[in-house]
Amino acid sequence: MIDKCMTVANQKGYKSICFPCLGTGYNGYPHLEAAGQMLEAITDYDKRVPSTSVKKVKFVALNNDRKSLDVSVQVKFINYM
């Protein structure tokens, strides 16, 4: 799903895109695993399509979704050390 969204955004010339914390709500997918997989999918897309128009990707979570917010900080720290 991430790849398709990134492809469509690039085709439309978008410079940024936002993604919710996919699968972590009703489906109960583990937050840290979901965030890592989403980040990996975006990184893979960027490597495959270095000329993409998308230069900024944001992950969004509801203010009361503390697990997603905490995990997003962990994933940023782990992947950018």
C-alpha cells in the first residue's frame, strides 16, 4: 500500500505525503513492527525512484494514540543513529 501511494503521489507531482499508523488500531498490529515496515517501504521506494517528487513523508497519529507517538520516536532514533 505504501509503494502504491508513493507512486501515485510521484505521478501527481506531490512534494509531501502523510501516512497514518497503518494496522495498529482495530487490527491490533504491533506498533513498532508497523512503523519499521512503513519506514522500510518508504526507504526502498526512495532508493528505487531517486527522482521522485516526494521529498517529505510524515507519519501521523491521533493525539490520544500514545503508543504510536512513542514508537515513532523510537523508530526515528533507531533508523537515524
